[in-house]
Amino acid sequence: MDPVECKTDIKKDYDTLYREFKWEVPEYYNFGFEVVDGWAEDRTKLALVSLHPDGEKSSYHTFYDLKVLSDRFVNVLLNLGIKKGDRVLVMLESIPQWYVVLIAMFKLGVVPMPGTVLLTSKDIKFRINSAEANMVITDVNHVGRVERIADDCPTLKHKMVVDAPVMEWIYYKDEMQKASTELDKSRVDRTHSDDPLLIYFTSGTTGNPKMVLHTHAYPLGHLVTAKFAQALTSCDLHWTISETGWAKAAWGKLFGQMIVGAAIIQWETPGRFDPDGLLRAMEKYGVTTFCAPPTVYRMLIQQDLSKYRLSLRHCMSAGEPLNPEVIKVWKETFGLDIYDFFGQTETVCVLSNFPFMPIKYGSVGKPTPGHDVRIVDDEGNEMPPGKEGNIAIYLGGTRPPGLLKEYWKDQEAMERAFHHGFYFTGDMAYRDQDGYFWFVGRDDDVIKSSGYRIGPFEVESALMEHPAVAECAVVGAPDPRGVRGILVKAYIVLAKGATPSDALTKEIQEHVKTTTAPYKYPRLVEYVKELPKTISGKIKRKELRESCG
């Protein structure tokens, strides 16, 4: 694929685009029928490239293939008695069947609950019972985890395995062979745009995960993710690094990409990450647009990037703010900026740097079209430029379709998030004079030390510029001497070849002093082999804070 052919069709400047954008949400909407079947009218239109675990073999699916297979799986669900509104836990690797079963459920109005294959038996039990799910779909490697808790899940009626027969489990291939290839749409109720579409469980850095319920309008919200933040067109081959159980998969491996007609590439890599293999695959298949969390970029820049000849034209990052040093190394090698953007499991992309406006390194950009994002205090009063506050979405106009409908069965969480006419994200930032947003951290991550408020991200960005630092996390920790109250503490994973020493600690501290404000440097430094992370790859700063005593 020639990247020259894949230019965004966005011609307007940001201000005009933002001002003129309007949401168009019909009364009835179904992503499966409207988008997948719509593109399937061209039977040659590529939708999906799936790399096998070895990275060498691959399979290809057109939109027409996905239409036929998903129609057939709708019939499988109907034959099993699964109906509109039923909840189903889907726990699969990055394989084509994930797309088939999800698209079929969207068509039927069944509510999938995508879950990572890293879920434990306890996690699975919590999800099935919380949502009163009546079916689980997984692969043979994860059958045992379900079996251990199945008797404790009273609503669970159907267990399906996709890749090999298992005693007392429904086998995907057998059911697909028995099911009709023709879908009788009279057996399928229309889906209202406000009907439940899917449920994501938040990563749960504190307490049990919450159920984030999105509606059938949610895919339309990802139009801004794909078209503006990711700058995708129908000729792109897009790769988002994401496990299928994360909401990031909805962001980069499904909705927006298919709406604009971009092809998606995925790689089944159970339990491992191969940075060299990823880069070689990007080169081999001609990937044009790429999105990955900061952790992946930090691993990629440890490689000799000069040996790869990539067809990339646009690169993005989301999940946590991207450190400027990583952006610098990437641009020096490939001549491309990495465009940082922001959103949550509860939203689509609501803040972004765009290829059609100047980028400010370290900023998460400006509000995406259709989202009135502001910096406010706890009462919803807007903060002036330069002052920290809550990142909040104003709900006084048209409610954006990408915003969650509710935290299902959790009124307390709803009241914490929705008040004073806003949805409060729980994240802190400030806005500069030019309207760019600068991420500070989660509200409970902000460090209050010696009368100062210190955002961990700024300190982490300074640390990442030091060549000995491969990864880091910054939290507030009690002063061991009891003098200063709370101190800035850095947990550091060292780069290859670096070894811990008092001299290195002092060097790193001096580096931070000169890179950012002197009061922000980490007075406490601890070297660790790895950082604790959620199953979605986010650093568990709460766990680090608790380990400080």
C-alpha cells in the first residue's frame, strides 16, 4: 500500500472544523448492519489482516467475509436461545473469531462483555455474576478458569469454546457448520440507538471494576477518534496495539476504523510482546497508521530503529501521557511525530493533537469535535488558563454519543461522575492560553509536598529523558525522617547496561532539577525490575503509594 495515497481528507482548520461539527445520531442504529454490511457490498473490500502467532502466516477477511460469518453466528445464537439484551462474556485472543462473535451480537442486540485473556477465575466469576451473564465464549487455553467457577455462577447457561472440542462445551465450529448461512431479519429486532450495546469493566486500580455501559450510538462517537485523531481513510492499514479485552480495542481495532473503511491488522501474541517482530511485521505488511500505549513505544525505541523501512505516515499514542523524550527519538528515526490523545473506557477520544494543527510536545491537545471539554473545579466552575482542575465534559448541549450511558448498577459511581452539568473524568489537567490541555494525573495521583502540587507525569517525563531510565513511576511517599511530610518518590526500571548506584541516583536527581522545577525532583529513588500495572497496561500508582507505608 502506497502511503502517499492515504492522505486525510480533512481540509479545514481546527477552529472551523470544531465549530461546524454536528453529531448525527439516528433513532435506530446498528453497527453490524449499517457499517459491516454496508462495506460488504464491495465484496473485495479488505477489513482484517490477522497474523498467526509465528508472525509469518496470516489470514485475510473482507467486509463481505465478516458479514457472512456474523450472519451465520447470529443464527447460532438464535438456535441457542440467546436473545436481545442477554449479556455474554467474550474472552478471546486477537483472532478473527473475536470480530465474528461481536459483530453478530451487535446485530442481534446481545450485549457482549469483552474481557482480556489475563482474567483470573475470580475476575471471571465477578464479571459473570455482576452482569448476570448467561454465556461465556473463550478458547481452549482458558476453559479451565471458567470451569473452576462455573458452579458459582447461577445465570451461566452456555459455555462455548472456539478453537478445539471440549467435553460439555459448545464447539464454535460445529455450531457454525449447522447454522444457516442466510439470516432471516424478521427474527432480529431493530436496535434503538439508546439500547445497550456492550459493557466494559474498568481496570479497577481501586476496588472492584465498575460496569461501563455503552449504547448502540457508541460506535458513532468513534468517528472522531478515527477520522480526526487517527486521521484514517478507507485506504489505510491501521494497527492499534491492544488486547481485545481493553476498551482500547474499541478505539483502534473495531468501530471508527470500520466506519471510515480502513483495514485493521492484528497479531495473536499470547503472553508475550516481541518489539522486533512487531516492527518487521509493520514493514512487511505496509502498515500506514499506528497507535500504541507509551509502554510499547518505550520498548520499541530500545531497538535499532534504523534497520526498519516502514510505510507509516501517522503515529499516535493513548492510555497514559507520552513522555516527550520518546517522541523525540521516534521523530529522529522516522521523521514522524507521535500524536498524543486522551479518553477513557467511559468515552471515545475527547482530547487530541491533530495532524492539521501545530503540535505541542507533552500536551494532549485540544477537544475533539463534538466534545465540550473544560477544566473546572469540583463545583463545575471553569478554571482560568494555567490553573489546574478537573477534566470534565459539559453536558448542557448535545450529549455526545461516545459517552457512557451509565455505570450499570452503581448509583454511587454515577453521582461521583455526573454532577453540576458535567461528566467528571477523574483526571486533572490545565489549559494554556492557546487552548491546549496539559495532563497532570489522576486526581488521587497528584502529589502535595511542602505546599506544592506536583503532577507525577511532569516528573516522569523529566526522568525518561535520562538515558539510564527505561521506565518509571512517581508517587508521593511519607518522609522517612518525618520532616517534610510527603516527598516525591521515583520507582525506576533501568535501561540495559545501567546499574543502580548512589552516584547514578544523584545524577538522575540533578537531571530532574535542571529539566523541571527544582522542588519537583524525587528525593526518594527506588530501583525495581518492573512496575505494577493493570491488565490494560496502566501503572498502579495506588499500589506503589501503599507500599511506601
